[in-house]
Amino acid sequence: MGLMLTLSSPFLRAAPPTQKAVILATTTSTQDSGLLDELIPLFEKQTGYPVKTIAVGSGQAIAMGRRGEADVLLVHSPEAEMGLVADGAGVHRRLVMHNDFVLVGPAADPAGLAKRTATEAFQRIAASQSPFLSRGDNSGTHAQELKLWKAAGIVTEKQPWYQQTGQGMGQTLAIAAEKHAYTLSDRGTYLALQKKIGLPILHEGDPSLRNVYHVIEVNPARFPKVNGAGARAFADFLVSKATQQRIKEFGIARYGSPLFFPDADVLHADMHR
């Protein structure tokens, strides 16, 4: 007897429509802080686009964009971002949010960073030869750290007190805690891991420590395999009023303060390059 198919047969049910996955290359801070765990399921539910997240340093994420290996970037390395857009590999760079960098270290604070400017703090770390851990991974945090050493007039190369982890922010904070060392962190990742690592903030609030995030779509005209529609949908989602409100509230219930501050409604010279 032949197989009879009824209207209720599973063989006749249409598969749910699926969209092509969106490849998101982003900094480790958005992953380690838990922000992406909050936002991506909402995006996937609203749009039907599944997201494949690759969390690396901003430098690596931008390099992926240059090679057309990602569809959209969420990063915090302004100079490298502008270079990507100027070269035509990235389009529609838009402001999403900011937090700031903080200098953390052992509670005893052997370098004496209290009541110092950022430049003075880095000078004192060098003068005291206190252990300092750098991510050393070409991330946005690493780029900011190098700027701060340069502003302080300090050459860190081959200094025994200066070590590079080659790891993301969460792992670098954990190693700093083990070694009782100083390190520079974005505030979001620090707050998310504060209870685990036990390192206090020893310097914060300097204008040079502001940390700004942009979303950039990889140019589908240059890289035909790029999911341009998905990238635009994700970028639009990040700067939408509803998502910006989620960003504003993220972290308050758990940490007592927000981890990021929404900026999509702020006029910015580079928003539509």
C-alpha cells in the first residue's frame, strides 16, 4: 500500500522561513559584559536573522571587515574605524553607545595612583616598576592603552614590569588579579566581573578614558558575499529607540549602575560616513 499523506502529515508542513546568518565581528567587551546575550536574541526573534558572533579585539574585527569575512562590526577603535570607512571596506558608520576605561589594580596600590591624572598614573606605574598587564591584542582597549603610555612619555618595550597577555578583557582581568598587577579595562567588562576578580578601580573619570562604540556595515559592493541586508538590519536594530533603551537599562538591576550609555541620538561627525 502506498504512503498516504494527509494535510496534517509532517511531510507536507512547510519549513519555517529562515534568513541568511549575519556574521557579527565585535570586541570582547560586548561579549564579556553580557550585553550581546541581552540583545542578540531580541534581534533574532524580531527579524529572523540568526547571528554568528565572533568576539575578538577591535583590531581583529576590523581586519575581518577589511577582508570581507564579516557582515557587520561593533567596535571601539575610532582611528582604525575611520580608516576602514575611508578605504571603502566599511559603510554607514554609526554611533551606538559609550562607556569609559578604568585603571584597576591591587588594593595596596603600590604605584600610588590616587588623585592623579591618567598621564600621571601611567608615569607612576612606570616609575615604581609595578607589574602592568596589557592585552597586547590590537584591540580598542590596547590601542587606548598605547595612547596613554605615549602621552605619559613612557616606552614600555622590553620593560620587565610590562607584560602582554594576548587575551581578551575578561581573561586579562583574571590574570591581573592573580598577579596583583595593574591593567586598563573597559568599565562594562570590569563591572560584570568585579566580584570574581576583586581588583578595585584606582583611577577613573579622566576625559582621555572615554570609550566610544560604533556599528559599521561591511561594504557589500566590494564583497558580494557579504550579507548586506542582514548587516543593515542589525545596525538599524542597534540604533533603534527600543534597543537604545535596553542598552540604557542594561546592568542596573544586577550591578547598580549601567554598563553602557546609549548615544544613537547624539549628533556625531562620523555617523553617516
